[in-house]
Amino acid sequence: AMAGGLEPHLEALRRELRGPAVLSVLVALIAVAITFLIWRFVQGRRSSRKAVLLLGLCDAGKTLLFARLLSGRYRDTQTSITDSSAAYRLSRDKSTNVTLIDLPGHESLRLQFLERFKAAARAIVFVVDSVAFQREVKDVAEFLYQVLVDSTVLRNAPALLIACNKQDVTMAKSAKLIQQQLEKELNTLRVTRSAAPTSLEGSGTGGPAQLGKKGKDFDFSQLPMKVEFVECSARGSKGEEGEADLEGVEKWLVKVA
Amino acid sequence: CKGCWTALGKGGDGDEGMMGVAGTPILTGPLPQERGGNNSFTHEALTLKYKLDNQFELVFVVGFQKILTLTYVDKLIDDVHKEFRDKYRNEFQQKGALGLLNGTFDFKDDFMRLLRDAEESSKVRAPTVMKTFQQSVKSQKTVKCMIETRGEKPKEKVKNKKNKGSKKDGTEAVAAPSKASAGDKQLSAAGDKEELTKDEILQKKREEFFRRHMKAGEKSRSPKPDAQKEKGKKPRVWDLGNSNAKVLDYSNSATNGSAEACPVEEFDPDMALGDKNREPGRLYDLEYESDDEAEEEKVVQNPSKPSVKKGGLGGMFGMLKGLVGSKSLTREDMDPVLEKMKDHLIAKNVAAEIAVQLCESVAKKLEGKVMGTFTTVTSTVKQALQEALVQILQPQRRVDVLRDVMDAQRHRRPYVVTFCGVNGVGKSTNLAKISFWLIENGFSVLIAACDTFRAGAVEQLRTHTRRLNALHPPESHGGRTMVQLYEKGYGKDAAGIAMEAISYARNQGFDVVLVDTAGRMQDNAPLMTALAKLIAVNAPDLVLFVGEALVGNEAVDQLVKFNKALADHSMAQTPRLIDGIVLTKFDTIDDKVGAAISMTYITSKPIVFVGTGQTYCDLRSLNAKAVVAALMKA
């Protein structure tokens, strides 16, 4: 009885489909669908990651670095409590433009702002205070760890530059030493962090992602993104009036953009 | 006096501030920690007052010495804010961060001028000098009118009343005699203009009325000699009772409906209507005055002006305007939403005062902010509140116990953790869970039974030790006993036992010492002293406060008093305070997770562990996003 009831309906449908009105409706629908797809595609292209994030602990020198890169001048800076972003013209290649985003380093704010901007990140500059490094190594490593195990960061694998800032001070540690210490600290951290008690109702993925290769000591080359270490000084060795020593950073930015 | 200022964008680019150091305590203290409710903050020897401009993301800070009380600071900061904003408005709007970087903000002269103006304005108002007797009105009364006789009084009062033009009850009339002379003066001035015929009627009626009242009210006024009154016991006349409607009918039958029955006031049409050149019937716009008082309203009234003009349609337009385009948030817009959010938070078990402070801080942060397109006030406020809550739950450096234990291992000393809290929150249970976790990670644990008061405390820990050893026998860990109990029975001094336990652990090579203390109420002074002594003497690496998730407003009191006790009794320069919080009994609350917020807000320390049950595996770490989601869920 069911099939019998359907037959006439199907017949009516087939007859309808051959009519011109339905055809135009179909064409319109397809046009809309295509437009939609094109729009999404263009949207995706436009909002593709064009941001370079400046991350680091408080007082690492991110805001001064930001100011120097953009304007070349020295400014007195204060602790940031919100992000600052501006377009950065790469000197050689006039056409490409990246957006430099300076995020606050304060503990309560840093993760929040990272959440907001991590999807748009094409590259990350992690600024380290080379003078206070010995004292702060655990905090630096912890923040770096949090950045590295973030799922979005792991998926996009933005290029990472670890800028060892404040090289104008004589007590500053070299980039090599900082790299070694960070590797050692991250090695320990990935053990302790993965052993931490699982978080409440949020560990669908089975805990934090594993950093590097298991069984071997942690090395920055094990990461999915390219990591470089560079020494720089945002203040510059000639004092406030002089130039900043940022060649390494600028070269890297050109390479990455 | 030397005030100082630094204007800086919130993104950290400052210009030549006179005292750059003033900004930092605010920026690292109350603002990120959502304590921005009140706008002043004390740091060492300075008091810092600050003001946020959320539209252009600026912070204005004024610092001055704490011992000075300057009254003009608020006005100064407002003036500076307005002037700075207007002067550099272009740079902010058009160029954003680059504008801040590249622009020179030569505001020093303007600031000095504003400072001088503010100082002068606070001096100009000389303290009001008391009037001398000669100047006062009383000296001009003649003696005659001060003598009060019964017959005359009602008349004077009546005259007074007429001038005032209002009918008040008896007591008010009785108060009139002291102003009688003033009334006289006024009367003589205005007397010629009044029509007396109607008023005489009024007078007579009032005389009757007041005569009745005088009998009742006399007793409360002392200037009369009492001898006159005592003529036998008079029945008490209540003002409004037992009288027929006629007495109660205050309306003048002649006046209702007739146009001129009221005393004709001086009515100057010119003055009342103001501008003579106005077109009759036209509703004028608000005028933009250029003085400072009207300026602040300008910013907000601009977008809402069209809605004001359109009268009945105004409400709808206002709403539409709010949906599309740039409307900046005002306090009035946010208040209803914030009230609701505050009640919601309190319903979710956040302590009441903390909910209030939190809403205040969010309001301050959002005031004047320009909303984006298609965002409603509710969604903006909710978003801001959510961010604030996440911020609160992620304070300072995370406590990573395993990392620190490894450090201590390297230095060949045990890592000491102390558990404190009120009675019955789950210290011993969670201590056992934590020792299980540590053993799983390969560290050997010594449990110090410093709860020498509660019956069965030592036995409880012994049972746990036995169970844990059964789960992790020495054979599977290379012959080492992973957990051991150090106890000295009941009644002994807890601090002493702790000290012995630590040295025992050092000798035997234990990695961690977990010290269990007795539960104590925060108001119990001798017990709090004993706890403070234990912590001060033994200097543990981690002091964990154990609090249950069921606690409501009590959490605030507990934590404040515990911290205070620890600070008061410590001999050191920087006292050891609570380093972390263990939130227990989390499985008993469904989504009323407000206690987590209360506790972290009070102490600014992180929640290290969360206890979700009574078995060894029920130990979790806090997931800030999940907690905030549960909190904001309707």
C-alpha cells in the first residue's frame, strides 16, 4: 500500500522536474552554493596566518622590541596589559606585510591572549631575558612548554625564533647556553607535566601532547617547527639614542614572511 | 606638592613619564588580577589613583605620597584624561599602535597647567567662617516678639504658614515660633501684594486648626511655663483620630475648582520662559557647551541623541543603534546585566563580596568601551566576565610539585609539604591520594602524623600507609619502602614531631615529607598560633590549604584568617603564607563551582589539586576553562 501511495507522487515529481521553473530554481541554488564555496575559500586565504607573535615573560623586552622594529626609536615602556598590533613592512620586499603582535607577559594574561591569537600565528618570536635567565629558567621553560604543546601550535607549526634579548648587558648568557639549558629543562618538564594528575573533564585527548621523541633526550630539532636561536638587543649597545642590535631578528623575519 | 604622571597606552608603549615606576605596581597588581573595583591603590609609600579609558585603551595613573591627603586628585585625573584624549584623539583613532609609537606626546606643559589649576581650586574655597552674632538673624529680633503668649502665637504662625504656602502637620507649625521674626520680615515685604479677603478666611480656619494642635503639641515644647497647662486632666486629642471628616478635610472648599483661590504668587512670565526668542512649541536640541562638565556626556550622548529626539520611537532606535554600529557602553547600560550576573554567580556558590568586587572590576574595565557591530550589551559583559574568571583561575606561577621535588632531590634534602585547613575538609584523605600519586611517579614518601589531637588520626594514617605499601611493595621499587609513617602518638607538640620527621627523612633519604596537621577553626587563636609556629619553625617548601568545594562565604573568612595568622606569627621578613589550595569534595557539587573562584581570588594562589572522591585515583588538576564554563552556564 505504501509503494502504491508513493508511485503517483514520484510520477508527479518527475513531471515537475522537467518543468522550466524547477530548473531555474536548481540553477540558482547551485550558483549560491558555488558563491558560498568561493567566499569561504577567499576568506580562508585572506585570514591565513599573517601574524608574528611576540611572546615571553614579563620584562623580557617584547614591547621595546616591538617599538624598535616598527619605528626604530627607543621608547620607555611599561608592563603591557593588553596586546598591541601593527603592520610591519619588511625592508627589502615591499609587497609582503606581516602583522607584529605584542602580547603581555603577565602570568594571568599571557595564556588568554595566546588563545586569542595563536590561530593567526605564522611565526612566533619568543623573547628571553638573557641576563635574568639563570634565575628564571624554570618559568621560561614552563611558558615555552605551554606554547609548544598547544594543539593549534602543533598543528600549524609556525616557525619559532628564540630571541635572547638584552645582550648589551655584560652578564648576558649566550644563545648556545640558553639553548642547552632550555633543552634540559624541557626534558624534565615533559616528564613531570605528563605525570600530573589529569584535569577535570577535559582530558579527552589523553593529557598534554608529548613533546619531542620518547626515549631520547629532548632536542629542539625534534619539534615539528623550525626553531632558531638568535642574540639581539632591543636597547642597543650605544644607549637609548643609538640603534638597536636587531639584525638577526630582522633577517629571520624576512626569511619567514 | 609633587604629583606625577605617566600616560601610557595599555599595550605598554609609554612616553616620557616623570615617574615610570608608578605605573608598574598597578599594571602587575590590581588590574590583571581583576581587583580594579576601586580606583586607588597603595604601594609602599605612595598612593596611586588610576583611571581607565577603555575606548582608547589608556590608563592614567597619579601617584602621590601616602601621608598626604589631596582632595583635588580625582578632579585632576579627570581633567588630564579629557584633555589628553581630546588633544590626541586623532592619533588614537587613525593610527592605532603605530600612532602611539611614533607620536610625540608633549603633554608636560598641559599637565603642569592642569595641576596648578587643580591645586588652586582646592585652595580657593576658604573654610566657611562662622557668622558672628551681629550678623545672625537672631540678634535682630526684638525682645518683644520673643515673648510668646498664647493668644498671639497662632497668628504669627498663620502668617508664616501663608508665606510658605504649604500645610504641614502640627509639629512643623510649632517649630515656626523660632523663625517668627524672619517670618515677620518676609511678611512685611510681601504683604502689600496679597489679597487679604480670601486670606483672612484662611487665617481664621488655620487659627482654629492650630489652636487644636497647640494643646497637643505644647507639651513637647519647653519654652512655655508648665503652670498654664495643668488645669486638670485633659483628654488627649489625637491629631487625626476621633475627628470627623470636616477637620480632616484640608481642602479649602472655596479653592477647588476656582482659579484664583490660591495666593497669587509672583509669577514673572519672562523669567519662567527664559529665552524670549524661542519658537513656541519647538523642542530644541541639547546645546554643546564647551565647558568640562558637559564634555563627558558628549561622547555618550552623541550616539544616543537621535533616540532622544525621536520620542516615542526612541526606544526602538536606541536598541537598533545598540545592535549595529558603535555605541559606547555606559554604566546604566551595564548595571542591569551586571546585577543579573552577580546574582548568578552568587547562586553558583561564589562568595557574595567577591561576586560584587568582580562585577565592579568588570564594569570599570568596560566603561566607555566601544562595542563592535552586532554585539549586545549582555554578550559583551558576559564575555568580559568570562575572561576575568579565567584570569583569576590562572594566577601566578603554576605549582609544579614533581618539578620541585626533583630539584630538592638534587640537593639531597626532602621536599616538605604541609596540609592545613579547618575540621573535616579531607586533609588526611587527600594526603593519602597525593602520596599515592607521588609513589606512582617514583618518589618515596614519609608521612608525618602531626595531628596529635583527633582520635584515630594516627590509626587512619597507619591504615593508609599499609594499603599503599600493599599496592606498591618494596620489591617493585628496588627494595625501597616507598611510604612510611612517622608518628609519636597523641598529645605531643606537633611542631616538634614535624621537625623530627624532617630530619629522619633526611637521614633515611626520603624524597617527600607530607605533614598532616589537625583541623582547626580559623577563629581559634591558640590553635592558629600553634599552626603558625609549626610552619615558621619547619619552613616547609609548600604550604597547602585544604578547602572543601561546598564552602560558601566561609571560604573568604577562612583564608583571610589563616593567612593573617601565618603572617602575624612568623619571625621572618617575608612570612610564609599559603602557597596553594587543594579543593576537595568536588564530586559533591554539580556545577556550583564558585568556591574555586572565591579561594583563588582571596589568595591569588593557584589550585594545585582537586579531590573528586575517596579512592586513591580521585586526584585531578584544575581545568580553568571547564570550571568557568560550568560557572557561566545558565
